[in-house]
Amino acid sequence: MTQVKTAKFTVIKQHICQKIESGEWQQHAKVPSENELAEQFSVSRMTARRALQELTEQGLLIRSQGSGTFVATFKSQSSLLEIRNIADEIQERGHQHHAKQLTLKAVAVNEEITILLNLKSSETVYYSEVLHFENDQPIQLEQRYVNSVLVKNYLTQDFTKITPHEYLSSEAPLTEATHEIEAVLADKNICQLLNIETSSPCLQVKRRTWSSKGVVSLAILTSPGNKYRLGSHLIF
């Protein structure tokens, strides 16, 4: 059997991640330059640049023009510019994701949810609560209202094995989304789930998603403010 060689830029990424994971490179530590990495791994500068760029996009590194590349602060990062699966984000950082399904049921809609999901007042919606973990630490509580007309089998899913985002993306592919972001003090129950003090600030994202057939879901994503950040990196 022919052995598939690991791409050079991937080898460099794994090397950098190992240095960070082992604690040898702490947050804000300066990372070797493109030229230094190219020489160390006997690759082109372009290959070294790709490795650094991909780790920057994943939130592990920060690049500052004229100063160099540095290890980012140790907070989880999510992009505002694309809707991504939280399990994929965590795994790309080299960490382990698992989820605990807290609630999965049909509920009667109130006026606010009726408007946001563009439903009739007599309709019910599906509601789920899923607690996401990163390396056994609670990182996000996902509360989600789902249009039962567009996603009929939502209540039969096991969201410890597949995330709601992943399932909805397959059943009602995303065509549009809106975000509402604010810093909040979560209620006592949410603070207990996230293992934080009631006085700790949280980052909360309210996200509505559409498919070609209408509004699919409203997700309320609450994360500890000291463990999570929202960001993006654009290349034009």
C-alpha cells in the first residue's frame, strides 16, 4: 500500500500546534518568521506562509505587519463572516468537542418567536438546548427554535452525535443569516451550566437562518466572555 505523505504546510502547522499545546510557546509568544520556518522545514516561503495564514484564520495565531506572528490569547474564536459548525471549529484547534443534549421538544410559540420565524400564531416549533464542551469545559449553550414545517424530523435526532447546525445544514441548506451580538449577564441556570459566576459577563449571539423555503431557525448562543471571542480575518 502506498503511504500518503503529509503536506509540508500541514507538518508546519502540526509543529506549531504541538509547541502551543505543550506550553513551550505561551500566549503572545513570537512565532518563527516565514523565512525561518522555510529554512527549518526545507520548504518555500509560500508554503510557510500558508501554514501561518491558516493558523491565523483558525484563531491560534495573530499576525501583525512589521512586528511578526504571535500566539493568540487562549480564547475560543468564532467567525462572524461564516456560519460554521462549532464541533469543526474546536477540532481544528486540536481540541476535543462533545455535547450534552439538555432539552428537545415541541413548544407553543410566543409572539416574538412567531414573528422571528415568520409563522402563524397557531403553529408550534421545535426547541432544543445543547451544551457544547471544549476539552471537557463548557464553552457554549445553544438554545434553538426550529421551524417544524421545514424540518419535520428535528425531534428524532441525537444531538450528542451530530450538532443542530450540521443536521439543519443537510436538511435545509443555509441561504441567508442575520446576527445580533451583545454582552449579557446570564441567568443563574445558564451560569451554572457554563460553570461561571453569576457576575461573569457572557457573549450572546442571536442568529436567524434561512433556507430557500423560509426562516429555518433562531439560535441563541451564550458563551463565557472570558473563554470565547468573535473575530474574523479577511484576505482580499
